[in-house]
Amino acid sequence: MVKKIIVGILNLLLVAGPVLASSHSEAPLIARDRFADNTDTYAFRSIEPGREGYVTLIANYIPFQQPSGGPHFFRFDDTVRYEIKIDNTGDGVEDVTYQLEFFTKTKNGETVLGQGAVNQDVVINSLEDPDYNEPQTYWVRRITKKENKVLGGGFVVPPANIGPKVTPNYEKNLGSKAIYSLNDNSGRVFAGQRDEGFYIDVGGVFDGLNLKSVGFNGGYDYTKGFNVSTIALEVPVQDLTSSGQIPKNPTDKDAVIGVWATASRQATTVINPDGSRKRTGDWRQISRLGNPLVNEVVIPLKLKDAFNSLSPKDDAVAAPYVLDPELPKLMKAVFGINIPAAPRNDLVSIFATGIPVNDVTGPNYTTFLSDGKPHEYLRLNVAIPITPFDKINRLGLLGGDVAGFPNGRRVQDDVTDIALRAVAGGTPFTPETNVAPNNALGDGVSENDVPFLKRFPYLAPPQAGNTPN
């Protein structure tokens, strides 16, 4: 009976749309504009040895990239402004913004090929190689209330991992060489293709909800084999806090920051007779992502596009759907399980205000950052100590690892299982429903199909477009 209930809950969550594909095409409009689609956002204290004084910020874009999708493959859109934003005062307004724009050059327009061309010997051995025919560069700008400063430009995006002949020794020759120091030595940046690190068994949704497993393992990672386009920044802790200092204690007033990522386009596009396009007007935000799964499992269909355009300061419009979400009610009606009664203040704490100091998590844990209003974004307490690689628990706080989700989000955090349990009330914040099956939900996929890196930018190298036997 318990197994049938777990299967039913998972099916119900999944059938509500592509709800457990993180934020891959989560709203009607962005589903048709994939090059601006922010799929996942991460924020965590850097785990790489010697980098403990830094925070790593990652924003992934362009979902479901088939590795062999040439000849031009996938690249950032030159007409999109990509940004990672930080609120350090709790008012839902960005206090620090890292802004990136991209520029693509074509070396040889006479070839029928694209990214890789036979301009010399077909092999791309370096970022400057003549055979890298469509190189893309970018600049990074840091914007605060006091400054608007370019941190560097001319940084090169590595080509796609085309295959062993064109891009041999990909990570050694290309991927690792695309990590750049920012001009003022304030950190590092990487922009380029990476392996899709969001792991989940979602195939059963489209096969009559035929899930392969509901346990710890036995599921199938249907995002494996795909790539995403990653923007990763590593910046000093003090560059993100309201005080400009490194907080000493988790309860210090400047210890928690809020992080989200966006993509914007200019308001007007004119298509000329020759097919070229001219873009003018103000920049309009069309994609937004902080916490995973919020726009999927909380925001109703009628507001999904609007939510992508909102600033966190305006999130009060979504507050009723967090306080009294639809999915737990459906679980109760269909399966007869107990769920927490509305208002769901536990979900408000996790997603909209942060978790205050409380008896459950103790006196040295908090992610609270709010001016009394709901603001949805990742909250990271930069004073909570790092968990070493070999000690990381994929369930984050639910697994006793206070350095993990919902304290920021690391690439290893299994946000699918965590979110399933939170929505069902299977956490210590709702003790009456913190019982099986509510607190045992899972999709059978507990790790990525390839190992994550133990260094910046942490996500694994991209899958190759050609893998001959």
C-alpha cells in the first residue's frame, strides 16, 4: 500500500506539467525561447581547496542540448543579456549584479561548416585555433549602487565538444583553459558547455506515468547525455555581503544573501528583407530562476509567464499559492494521505522568506532574509562552514548537511527528492506529517550519470557529439 501511495504521489506531481525537470521550459513563452531559458541556478561556498573564501554562483541556460547538434551546435545568444543577481538586504531588489553579454565571430564564411571548419587541419587544439571557426567571446560587468564596472572582456567560450577528432582531449585543451581571472583579481569566470547536472527519472511521465523506481535507486536519469550552457562565477564572500565583510557567525545580520539569475531581451525586433535582424528598445526580463521547481509546482499556469518577468520584490502576487498550494490538496484528495494544513508556513520559510533560527535546526542555522515580504530566490548563509566533497549529503539539510539545500544549492544536492518531501510535508518543520510515505519520497535517481568536478566550475565536461565505438 505504501509503495502504491508513493507511486501515486510521484505521478501526480509529474503529471502537473514538466514539473520535475527543474526549470527546463517551465512556462509557455520561455518554452519557445530556449536560448534565454534559465534551467538551474546554484550558489554555494566554494569547495575547491584553497578557495574557501569565495562563493560560486552558477546559472545554466539552454536546456536539452543534444551533443551532436551541429554544425553550429549550441552557444549563448548574442541578443540575450544574462545576469546573476544578489540581494543582501532582504528587500527583493538586487544589490549586486553580474552581467554578461556574448559576441560571435565567423572566421571563414565560405565553408559549409560551422563551429569546426577545415581552416587548417580540422583539429581544434586551443581556444585560439584557426579551426575554431565561430568563436564566441564575452565580457563581465559588476553593477552595484556605487559602481558599474567591467571586470574583463574578450574571454573566450570554448567550442562544443564536437568529438574526438575535432576536439581531442576536450577538458585539458579547451574546457579548463576557458577559466579566466577577473581583471581586479576579484575572482574567476567560466562560460561554456557543460554536462547537464540536474538528474531525474522523468521518462515515465511520457510513457503513461510508467516510473521505473520509487526508491533510492533503480530509476533512470533521462537528462543524462544532454548538455547545458553554463555561466559560473567565483567571487569573494565580501563582494556579496551588505557589510562588505566576511561574517564570522551564521546569525550575523550580513550572513545571508539571496541569489537568482535572469535573461533579458530588447523589446523590439525588426526583421529586414535580407533576413538580418535589428533589436532596439529597453531590456525586458523573460526568464528568472532562484529556487528550483517553484514555477513548476507552486505557480499556476496563468501566472507562469508573468512570474518569469517579475523581480523578487513583487512576489507577493504569488504568496497565496505558497501558503495554500494545490498539489498537497490533490495528494490528500486522491490518496487519502495526511498533509499539513494551510497556511503552509513551512514552504514560505523554505522558498519565500528563509528559515529563521528555530528549535528544529538550532541556534546556529538560519537562511532568513526578508523585510517581512515574500521574495523567492536561493538563500545562502556564507558563514556556515563548507562540507568537504567526501562528506556531502545529497539531501542537504534533510540529511543533516547544513551546507546544502535549502542553504544555497550545490551541484550534488538532490533537489528533486528534497522538494518532493517538502511539498508533502515530510520534513521536521511539519512533525505530524514527517512520516512515511511523505518523508521517504524519491525518484530512484540519486546521483549524476558522470562525476562532478572537484574544482571550479564543478559541473562535468560536456558530452561529446561523437562517441565512436
